[in-house]
Amino acid sequence: MRRLKRTSLLTLLIFCMSILQGVFANTYEVKAADRYPMACGVYEVDTVSDGSEFVKQGCYDTFAAAKKAMTEAGNDAVVRHKSSLSPTKIIAMTRGIVYSYPQRSNSVTLTIKQYNGTKSTYMIKHRELAYFGTESYDGSGNGEVRGTIAGFPGVVKLKDVDLVPYKFIENGKGIWLGGNDATSQNEQPFFVYVKQNYFTVEQNGNYRDLMMYVFSGWASSSTDNVPVTKDRVALGPAPDWMETGQKYYSYNFYDFYTDRYYSKKAGTHHSYYMYLPLRTKSSVTAEQFDSYLKKRGIVSTSVMYGEGGSFIRSGETYGMNAMLVYAQACIESGFGRSNFAMNRKNLFGWGAVDSNPGQAAYYDSVEEGVKVHIGVQLRGYLYTPDYRFFGSHFGHKGSGIGVEYASDPYYGAVIAGICYAIDKNLNNYSGKLTEYNKYALGVVNEFDTYFYDKINGTPVYSARYGKTYQQSHTVVLLGEKDGWYKVQSTNYLNGSELVAVSKTVAPMKYNWDTNVVWIPKEKITRINDVTVKDLSGKPNPTPTPTSSATAEPSPSAEPSPSASAEPTPSASTEPTPTASAEPTPTPEAAPKAMYRVYNPNTGEHFYTAKKAEKDALVSYGWQYEGIGWYAPAKSKTPVYRLYNSIGGEHHYTVKKKERDVLVEAGWTAEGTGWYSDDEKTVPIYREFNPNEFSCNHNYTASKKEHDALIELGWVDEGVGWYGVKKPETKK
């Protein structure tokens, strides 16, 4: 039985979002079916025009014949079939991307199986896959598509995905996706302007960041059918060869291309925090962990505040990097504010299962829960004989703990973003970093390579994950001698024997000095330029990280196709609303309409009483959502407005103490935004989304909206302030 990876909060969120999508989506079921009529009775080969219409090229009796004709028809050709469950009826294409839609198999997650292998992974719906071709089709809607999910190469069921030709993305044309949902939500086809995930380089304050932008494959009329940015993550410092402002594309998280077709490779880069093994030590102190939360404005409301020492002590004792696990806890518990965290001291949801989240374990203290997580639960993911082992780094879906641990394909990337933010905070955003490149890292470059107990000694364990798969097996290089690297072992060792951690439920102390192995230097490709200690006493030059695709072993490598997150300084290129002086209203002044606008790039809902400010933001691309409520022109209770330049978000509160705490943490006080009604006429509810890292508060006068968000897993933070009744319109 698979553990509930993100506690019941995420499962509830996904489940309820499915319901709301059915409410808000364009449910034009008949239109979706009629929008892409076919001229052939069986297999139809079309090209996609500049207007994103299907132009018939020919009709064929077999899939093989149609597929051959499609290849000959050029880069914008597709094969369509009447039995396809997708609205477009596309079953193959020369180039494009794919979106997961597992509901057609009555599931909330999509399974991708290793191509010609035994491994598999899974991910949530409406997420992007790189497309490498349609392997088979049986004529009745079933077949297999070959693709890559965030680095994991394999095959998926054709009926569980929607194929999107690049022509729709390049020309900014919308497309109908979804439908034939076999789950109880019965989501109807929806119209969406698809966006492709990409990476870029941004100068954020004193840091030149490698940014990852991830988009949902679903949209609704409430967002003008434009998908929202699911994750915007600063992964770490960008390599020198990447150009600021240039878009890059990658299907495996280490090979980067300047074109969306993966034909123009720019270079290879392994983002440090994503590939950093857990068998490392962090120098972050308990006070510095608290400083990070304080910088985010999370203090008294989080059970993680004041508990940094719990991660440090367990990390040192049981052999894991405290910063990495702390960042994981931030995701799993909504920065220590989830229901399980607050009421059960359970930051990671252990004990909960999809069928019964109420089984989640209770712990007497946060420290006990952290000890169980590091000392027992997480160690199985670092034990090479365990089926869950895909490397000891958090990584992505191609390698790392995230392969089996989480349905979010960008789980490891979001953790990396938090680590990067913690590192920046350690250095007061000065441009320096403490934890970055602290260790020399390398990847094993040959399949089924063994680690030895000593130089030319006895083999201890293999680098492969199971019998058929290996990718980005990252190791910490402690030293080098006589053509060998000394490596920190991911396993517990007893001499040249593995200690079977699966045979005990008790935490086991990890000995940093004796749990080491050796590997020939030629089996390792360096991925950063940190000097490795010379254990023979001879000087050794600083290595040059590889920019070659040969850094990874070949058995599971996907051929190049021919076809969450943490805020950083200057969180978006959107203009930032700033407060300006308002004339003091007279007591007789009319109530003020509170305008509500939405930034689709950052997810922030912004509120202002100034029509000019609202109009300016709308002209910059923000979406006007109407009047949220009416505020009194004047009262004894001001609502303070604050701005966080790190996260690029605003916060509002009537509490002077809360305002002062945030200002002390680095937020900018922007004065009084408006006033709260002293008569407490109309409550304005305040909700917090523990699964987002910035722009995570909502304020509304609608009890219906408030209740819907709470049902989705948002935290009810009570009444923020009060508005007044809508003024009567004079006839």
C-alpha cells in the first residue's frame, strides 16, 4: 500500500481541484467532439496549419502505413484515429509534447514504465512529458507512447495522455484536451493555450539564478484558458555558459537545449542542490533555520520554528544532510503549518495512506517525528537493495528519492529551491553562498559499476538501481589516491558487507568515518569544480565539469528526439504595486470599493482601493477579478500593507504586532492600505495555502469561496478584518 506522500492535504487538494475543474472548465462536450472532424474512416494523416487546423494529407488502412506517411509529411504532421479518447483524436505526431490524463484509466496518477526494463515511476495529472513517438496502436484507442517524465524514460498508455503538436504552442493557439474521465469527477474536455516548460537565467539581486518554469496542462475560463505557472523555482546559480534571458529546454534535467525540439544542445549542467546526496553534512545552525522562516514571515504559526536543532541532531547521528531534510519538511508540512504538523507533530505524513489519511502517526514532539523520518523511514530510499533506491539525492523523476517518493515530478527541484533560498539567507543575500559547492560531486558514468571496500579490494555494492536501470548515480568524492576516489557510502557497512537496514525498525547510528567505499576514477564524471583532497599528498588540479552527454551511463539513456516554488529576490518581471499617500478621508466619505487583481505569473491576488493602481496593473497583464468587498473610508482600525521583496508578494493585517514582526524579518511596511469596519459588519476571511511558498494568502468576503478553499486544504486563519455593506445605487 503506497504511503500518502504529501499527507492527506495534497491528496485532498488534488481530489477537490478535480471537482472544481469540472465547475470552472469550459464543459463544451459536444463542441469539443465536433471541433476536429475527421475526413477518413480509419487512419487519417494531417498536417497542422499555421492557423492550427488539421489539413488532410491522406487516409490509410493501417497504423504502420499512416505512421510512415506522417514521417514523410514533415515536422507538423499527425496521425488521427476515430477511436482515440482524446478530443483531437491524435494518436501520433512527428513532434510535440504530451500531457498526462490518467483519469481515463480511473486513476489520479500516471504510470510510466521503463522502456525495455523493469522500473517505473508515476506522476499527477496535467503534467508535461517529452514525446519520443507512439510505439503501438491497436485500432480501438489503446496503445503505447514513448516519452520522458522529468528525466525518466519509458512508455505510457496512449489513452492516459493527450498529444499536443508544437504548432499549437508556437502559434499561441488553443487546443481541446481531456475528456472521457472515468473517475467520479467526470471532468469534461477543456480548452487551453498550452505552454511548454522551460529554464532560463535571471539576475535576481546579487545572484544569477537558473530558473525553472513549470506550467499546468489544465486551464479554465477563469484564467482566460491560459495555464497558470505551477512552479517557478530558482534551482541554484546558473553556469557561466548559460546566457541571461535565454530560454533553455531539458527533458532530463542535465542536458540543456536552446530549442524546444532538443536539437541544439547548449551544454550539460547538474544543479548542485538537486544532485547533492543526503549522505553529507550541512553547516546551517538552528538559529539560521529560524532566520529563514522568519524571513518568510513564518514564526509563531509554525511548529518548525525553534526546531532546527532536531534536524541537526538527527542528521548528524543518522547520517543525513539536515538542510536537505529541513527543506523537505517545508514542502511536506507547508512550512510546519499543516494539520498533521500542528496537531500530530508529524511533518512528513508517515502512517497516512490514501484510503485512510486518519491513520497518520502521532508523535510526542517534532524531534521524535524528525528522528523517525531520518533514522528509519527515509533510510530505505538510500539502501541500494531497496526497490525504492534511485540514488541518494532528491533529484527528479529520472533519478533520486523523488522517483518513488512523490507524484510531483518536480519534487526534488522545489526542495533544491528551498535549499538555495536558505543558503542565500545565510549570507544576507550578498551574492555569496555557504552550502553551495561545499562538496566535490561526480556521477557514475558506466552501468553496473561496483564500489569497493578499499583500493583494488572486494566489491561491496553496484551503482545500478535494480537490474536494468541507472541514471545520475551521484556520489560525494572525499579524496583520491592511486587512481581511485574515496566515496561516502549511501549504505550502512560492516566491513565489506552491507548492513540490511530493512531488518530493523529502530534508528541506526551512521558512522561517517567507516561507511566509505572506493571507486576507480575513470568510472566517475565530475559535475562541479570543487577540488578533491589528494590522499597521497600530491597536488591535484581543479577538474573541469563535463559538458558532454557522455556523463551518464547508456543502458537507460533516452535518445535525443528530433522533434512548487521558492521565491527569489525580484520574484517576477511584473511591476510591483507600491503604496502612495492617500488623502485622509472625512467620516462622511463613501465606502471604498476594494479592487482584486491576479498575477497569473506569480499566483498573487492583490487588493487595492485605488482604481488607478488597479488599472495600471491590468495594463501590465494582471487579471482584474472584480470588487472583493467594500471598506469604510475611515475607522479606528487600519489594515497594514506590507511587501516582501524576496518573495515578490504582499501581505495585509490589522495586527500591529504581526506587522512589526514581518518588518523585522525584512518585509517593507507600505503604510495603511485601507480600513477595517469597527462595527464588524462584513467579515473578510483569511486563508493560507501551505503547499505554496509565496503568494500563499487569500482574502475574501465570500463565505462560499472561503469554505471551498478550506475544503481544498487551505488553512483557515479566521477573519482578517471587516468590510461594510455595498453602498446602495442611487436611482
